[in-house]
Amino acid sequence: MQNFLELYGEAALTAVGFFWKAGWAFILGYFISAMIQSFIPKKKLTRYMGEANLKSVSLSTIFGAASSSCSFAALAAARSLVKKGAHFIAAVAFMFASTNLVIELGILILIFLGWEFLAAEIIGGLVLITISSIIIKFTYPDEWLENAREKVKEEGPKIKEDFDWKKRIKSKKGWRMVGNSFVSEWKMVWEEILIGFTIAGFVAVFVPTEFWNKIFLIELSGSLPGWLIALENAMVAPFVAALTFIGSMGNIPLATVLNTNGVLFAGIMGFIYSDLMVPPLVAVNAKYYGKKVAFYIAVVMYISIVLTALILNGLFSVFGIVPESNRVVTEVAQFKIDYTFYFNIFFVLLAGWLIYLKKRFIKMHSEDVSEMDMEGDTSFKRTIAYLFIAILIVGLLVNFLI
């Protein structure tokens, strides 16, 4: 019992350490995202996304990279693109870009895994979009997707996205919209981040290295060919990601845990790219487009993720630049007076200013406030988030008392 309490306290402290290390990065990333979403008109982009061509996919990628990193928001925004006439290839490209190429995710990967993994994430994100686009182009189920488009047109919300960005960026209203967007982003993702970081802290402490060794065949690295282990890692990683039920930003600390335990580069990248494969997100797609199309999108994503992880592994191996992060969980999650301490203070003050702008926006422009339809943001998930908060508080008390 004494040993369990010690591990429990250590796990809670590790989870909170993850929050501490990433706090300023979240605020910076979502501040930049809020500015992009508030000052870049999207209507001019969406009018060119109706074809299955390079221009359409490129614009969808740019649009996605400038959007929210929340997985549920990515699906909702992709639905609005389909409603406006965007091709499904463009919609899938948008989903991958908005969950793999956004600024806040890149900052988090840089902090937890290092610049090598950040470079791999950017290159792989583009490869991922290219592969998925090719697969959909050659396997396009016309009847399914046309029926799905009609379903979206009937059910999807109307969103205003046209404005003069030069006037908006110079106005008080424009910056109040930044504050409104910043707070709205946090409302969409805080449960996901909290659950993900907490799970990562407890997995890091309670799950032994032997468990990962067996799942990812690490213990057989001397007897099996390297390419076979890389293939197995890439194929298994999406299922591990799905079992965690963590999407978007919440899986980066757990990717650090996998890296610390010796999981291959292909497995780690496959895990990071799989944030759209978790069951709640597949269920949301089923609600948007129907079960057949949701399953089709999931299969396309799985194949694209596995191939991308293998291509990255092979490409980086040829050039001898396979990233091997030297970051370990105990180093990432530690508390000390360094740049993280000062950055957290500064960005907490920035967050306070943005919250103030949000309140001013609601007070003066309440008629312009529009909440995105977030089917995945359920009261059940919020209940789980509050439960995890209680678990962390008790764990910190245990760690302090023992």
C-alpha cells in the first residue's frame, strides 16, 4: 500500500509537471491561432476547394494549419467546408493539417521531443496529406460521399466568414474577437488536454517498460529485421492512440513516454498522427456523414498514417537523421526556475488580458458571438475531466504527505 501511494503521488506530480512545462506554449499557440482565425477571411479560400486538384488540397492545408488544433473543432470545420462545396479530398487534407501542422502542436513537440521530431512532424504532415489525397482520388465512393454531402447541407450550421481584415485588425472589436476566439478555443480543448496529460503522467509511472517492449517488439530488436519491427510499430501505434481516447494536443506527453521507453521512430510518429483515429472522433464523423463514410475516412487515415510513418522512417534512415530524442519524462516534467518559470508568468498575464477582451466582446458585441457545434464535447467528458482534477489534487496531497 505504501508503494502504491508513493507511485500515485509521483504520477500526479509528473502529470502536473507536464502541464507546467507546456503551459506557456499552449497560451502562445492559441493566441497566434486566435489572431489567425480572427484576421484571416476564410471565404476567399473556400471558393477554390471544390475540385480534387493540387490547388484545392494546398489551400485546404494552409487553411487547416491556420485553424484550431482541437480535434473536434477540426471535424466541425471540415463539415462546414463540405457544406460550402469543398471536395472531400480537401476536407480530409484540412483535418490532417489542422491536427498536425498547427503552431501550438509544433511548439509542444519542440518542448517535449525536440526539434528533430518537429521537423519530422512537418515533413510527415505534408506526406500524410499527399498520400490520403491520392488514396481518396483513386477509391472515391461517389454515391456514399454525395449522400454524405446532402446530409451535411441539411444539418450543418451557417457560418459567416467574410470580412475586411485590414479594418478588423485596426479595430478594438477585432482584438476583442481575438480574446473571444482564444477563450473559445480553450473551452473546446481543456478537457482533452487535462485528460491526456493526466493519463500520460500515470502511464509514465505505473506502466512498466516491459509492457511497451512487448507491444512494440522492442525486446526482439536483436532477432527480427529492423524493417519488420518498424512496420509493426507503425501499424500498432494508431490502435494504441485509439485506446487512449486522447486527441490532438493531449497525446504529445504520452508520445514522450513511448519515446523514453524505446519505441521506434516509426511508432512514435504513427502515434502522433493518429489523433483523429480515436473512437469519439470516428463517432462524430459517423454523425456528420453516416457510418459508411466515417468508416471509409477512418480506413483512409489509418493506411495514410502507416505509410507516412514508414516513409519517414525509411527516408530519415537513408540520410542517417532518424531523430532519437534524449528527453526523458523525469527531465521534461521537472519544476525549476528556468525559462519555463518566466514564460509561464508572462503568458498567464497575456491570458488574463485575452480573457478581459473576451468579456468586453460579449458585453459589446453579443450578437456576433457564435458557438461552434461540438458534438464531441459532451457532459460525460467534462465529468471525466473533473474526476481527473480530483485525482490530481489527491495525488499531490499524497505526494506532499508521504
